[in-house]
Amino acid sequence: MTTAVDQKRLATLTATAALAGIILHHTEGDFVPNIFIVSRWALTREFTDLDAVEAWLDLVTGKKVA
């Protein structure tokens, strides 16, 4: 994630997650360029792109109806 747009989007999603009590981690993997892990309590979920993270956050926070 090198573009400023992606960094801003990640920061926005991280803040949105935090407001819902969810922690969003970003790391770079060996075989996948970006890994996003969301966690709350002892529950975790892994995503490979920000679109999937955003869709999941919308689903669990009730912000948008798909």
C-alpha cells in the first residue's frame, strides 16, 4: 500500500473499526502483498483487500445494507 489514497482509506477504516470496538491490523505477508486482520475479543477475521474490510465493517456495524 503505497498510495496516499490507500493510506487515507486505511486510516478511515481503522478509525471506523475503533469506534465499533474492533481493532484493524495491517501487515504485509510473504505470499500476499497486504493482509488485514480485524479482531474483537477473541474473534478474528482476515482479509486481503480494503474493499472486503469495508464491506465487512459495514455489515457488522449496520452502516449499510447490501
